[in-house]
Amino acid sequence: MTLDRELLEILACPKCKGEIHLNTAEDGLICDTCRLLYEIRDDIPIMLIDEATEIKD
């Protein structure tokens, strides 16, 4: 995964504007507050609320 670390630092969850972080597989960004996973496709984060996956416990 080649997502630029500087880009990762400025990205925020589009739903709550909170912090996001890479998941362990480094193929998605997680918002712990909203419990959403934003997929990364072809090194581009898909930051659309409607396309996010809800994280189940």
C-alpha cells in the first residue's frame, strides 16, 4: 500500500470529521467513532459515506 503518510495525516472521516487510521491489512481506513471502514482501491481512499462498510463487533 502506497498511501502517502502526509495524506493520511490530513484525511478525516467525512461523516463525523474525526480521526481515521489504517486497518491492519492496510487496505482501508477506519473511523473508530462511526465504526466505518473506508476502502482503499488502487491506492485511492474511497471517502464516501454511502460506500463505507460498517464494522461489526
